[in-house]
Amino acid sequence: MVQTQLPVYDKLALTRAKAGVGCRYNESHFKTNPTADMTEPKTWMCLICGWIYDESAGAPDDGIAAGTPWAQVPMNWVCPECKARKEDFEMVQI
Ligand SMILES: [Zn+2]
């Protein structure tokens, strides 16, 4: 008898959810705050590896929609390059 297995990412999501860590799987459904102030898009740079987060571009490959303000990027999001936390990023002017 063949047991139905959850896809790997679902298992990971469940594991993280149980651990209270949250996960990208859920965050992709996270509704952005419609009352966010309409300030101009900013860029944030990872101080560890130099990866740039552009608010107008977002990080679609990482589950962050284009136009997502830095403040609305989940606190448990990490740098796609080096896994640094948000606190390791600094706003930069380009
Ligand atoms: Zn980084």
C-alpha cells in the first residue's frame, strides 16, 4: 500500500509552522498593508554579501512581491545569497 506523501515544501512549511518560525509558503499569502504610506521606493543592502533589495523590484524568487516596502518584508526573511537577517541590511541610496 502506497502512502500519500506531502510535497517536501509542505513538510517544511508544517515543520516551521510548528516551530513558530513561519515560512515562505505562508508568507506568499501574506496580505500587504493597504494603509502603508506611499513613500518612494528604497533600496536596502545586505552588509554581509552586498546583495541589494529594491523595494520597487521586490524579491519575486524569494516570495516577496515587487513593490513590497522593506517594513513589510517578514521579519524572518533572510538574504537569498547569504541568509543574513533583515537586521543585517542597511538602507542605501543609489
Ligand atoms: Zn547577504
